[in-house]
Amino acid sequence: MTYIDDLGKHAKKAGQRLAKLGTAEKNKALLAVADALEKETAFLLAENAKDIAAAKDHGISDIMVDRLRLDETRLADIASAVRDVADLEDPIGQVVRGYTNLDGLKIIQKRVPLGVIAMIFESRPNVSVDAFSLAFKTGNSIILRGGRDAIHSNTALVKVIRQALAEEHYDPDVVQLVEDTSHAVAEELMQAVDYVDVLIPRGSARLIQTVKSKSKVPVIETGAGNVHIYVDQSADLEMAVQIVINAKTQRPSVCNAAESLVVHEKIANVFLPKLERALAEVQPVAFRADERAHEIFEQSVLAEPEDFAAEFLDYVMSVKVVDSVEEAISWINTYSTHHSESIVTKDIDAAERFQDEVDSAAVYVNASTRFTDGFVFGLGAEIGISTQKMHARGPMGLEALTSTKFYINGSGQIRE
């Protein structure tokens, strides 16, 4: 039996037990985990420090190091998110519909767990806890495979979770970490169809494409964010400046940060210098501009074709000048990863057209894309942001981690 087979076997067995627990029992366990995470703050920070030191030794950028970093505030937020999940309504057992058909069969469709979830993700150790809490609340066991950059942090977090579960007499195998971070073992997890019901990759576009191409397990695509902001000809330019600054610079290493700026040609000569000056006072951004934008900026470089499709995760932004809202929509649909997009405009017709025709999971009018988040949308912690259309789309909370099952009761009916 291989390493992944062993994890899968234990996950499946633990998941069958977990699926029998009631809401009160699951909530009790989650609250115990939250308390344990706070109690073990010193241990968790010490282990996280090992990852931070290794990242700096390997020359990882400060922005990416920030994705790895835990501190007392972030750990308190992680524990609070677990408690928030405990407070959420449990979708398991909810009746989606119930009716009696023409044959007299009483048919009820209920929400049930997916089964065993596997998750492959990069860098951010809070994902371990968020994914566990959502999976546990919905009766799913989970196998976590984080990146090697966060191996000490993830190992410590999962250890604390498992200890807390065991102390409360729950099966700790509902959450397991793949401690071997080799690509070979990750690919083995992608092939584990006998044990894993669904695989969720969360990270870079490269990671997601690798998982999609190599996995035999059904995949829910999440994460990659070439996020656009379109500034229309009727936009309030002061508002547009503030929205772009927030969406680009507040936290550039996350998937809902803006990577691409699209500007109507009628306001480009005024707006782009205004934005450049405002950014210089907050956080300079390197612009990779098309020819028209390049002529307007004081400092920019001509964009290469691949820049318009890039997820920079840095203080870098592509810029395109367009002649109409129609061209903006077409451009965004061509280069978007279908995550989040925003239009800044006073034109109601343009706003409605943008929201109707842009093919992304979250489409904003006059707001920063940084709001695309399960907690902000009222879902509690999120396991990821789906950029596909099957099963789930956008921030994935509890309901996205369920399937449905039909319960049919008869009185001797047979089909003629």
C-alpha cells in the first residue's frame, strides 16, 4: 500500500464516521479546535518562523513571504474564522425539495457530504485551517497537500487540529496532511480515485493547470486571478483612482487583487497621469502598457502580449486603452481568468451591460475587486473561489462542499 493509499483509506473510514455526527457535535469539535489554536500560539509561531527564515534564504520576494507569515493577530483571526463556521447553519440534511410524484412515490432531495476532499494549495498556511473547518462542518474528511514553503506551518497547524479532535474523542483522521511535498506524491494524490471524491487546487495558474491536466479525480478549479478594472468614459475619476489603488496595492499577493487596467480612450489622457501621481504617493506600480497608454504615462514599459494574461501577484499592472465599453468587455473576456472584474462608471446602461456580458464569477460596479471573499459575502471561511461553472462558482462556502441525494419512499409501487 502506498503512502497516499494509506491516507486515503484512513480518510474514507473517518469520513464515514463524521457523516453520522449531528450539528451540535460538529460545532463542539470546531470550538475545541479554535481554542487549541489560540492556546498553541507560541508553538505555531515558532514553526512558522522556520518557514519564513527558509523563504528569505531562498530569495522569495517580500510580498510572497507575507503570504506565509503568521502573527498573533492572524492566528487569532484564523481561530475566529473557525468559530464563525461553527456558528453557520449546517447544510447537511437540508431538504432541497420534497414532493409526491404521479406514482405516489414520496421523493425528498437532501444535502449530503461530498465524501473525501483533497486539496493541493500553495504558501498560505491559513488555508489548512479554513479548509478543515468547512470540510468538517459539512461532514467531509479532507487530505491537505500544501507547498514546501509552508511545510512547518502546515504540519504544526494540522498537528494542533488533530490533537484537539482526539482529546474531544473525534477521529483525527478526518484531517490529514501530505507531509511528502514531492511532485510524485502530489501526482499520486491526483490519481487516487478509489479514495478521493473531489480535488480542489488553490494557488497559481500554473498549479491549477497542472492539476487539471494530470488529475483523474474530479477537479473544482479555483484561484487564478487575472482581475480587471475598467474605467469607463463617464467614471468619477476620483472614485476610480481610489478603487484602483485599493484593488492593486492593498494586498497584491491575493487572487482578488487587480492585475489589469482597462481605460476608455476619452478619459485616458486625464485619468492615467492622475492615477500615476496618486500611486506614487501610496505605492509605486510598474505599468506594462499598450502603445496608447505608454505614450501617456511618465513611466511605463511597452507590454508584451503575455502581460495582458498575467497574474503578477506584485506591484505590476497591465494597462489597455479601448474605444468603447464593447471593446472593454471583449478584451476582458479574452484575457480574464473569470474570477472578478469591475467597472467604474456613472452610466447605468454601461454598468448593466458590463455585468451581464462579462463572463466572470464576480462582476462589480463602482467597487474594488478585493471584496471577492467568502467571509465578506456572508459565507464564513471559504475553501476557494471557483472560476468554473459546474457545481460551484465564486467563493465556495459550506453549501459548495455538499452534494444531494434522493430519498424515495413507496408503498409497493412497480413501474409498468
